[in-house]
Amino acid sequence: MATKLYVGNLSYQTQEHDLRELFAGHGEVVSCNVISDRDTGRSRGFGFVEMASQEEARSAESALNGYDLDGRQLKVNEAKPRENRGGRF
């Protein structure tokens, strides 16, 4: 079963292919996305990487939490389910 990881403290220059390449060293990457601002298209400084198995996700989390990428120390942990914060009218 795939496990999604939250990746925070990304440099604004970090792109999806950078994350995919980094995490692929720890297992199969199912999906990868860097979250960008809706209006400007600029990175918001975080993203998500989905690993093929929970074991691979744990391996990546322990190896890459605190890892220096593009001059920033990554924050990596298992993603929590998104809260329903209510919608706009």
C-alpha cells in the first residue's frame, strides 16, 4: 500500500523532478508534487511524495528528514489526511 510523505522547507527553486530523483534512491516513487501558489505559480515551499510501500516511505523519511537540498534542511514526515475546513460560498 502506498504511503504519502509531506516534504516541507523546500527552496522555491526545488522542482518535482528534483524531489522524485532524491526520493527514488529510497524506493519506488508513485507520485510527486510541489505545491504552488494559485495566483503566482511560485512554489509554496512544500510538497508531497507518495512511495510504493510503507517500508520505503519509512526509509526515505528517516534518511531525508534534515537532509540539505538546495541550501534548505528538509522536513519529512508521513502526511496527515487533509482536514475538511469547510468550503467557500
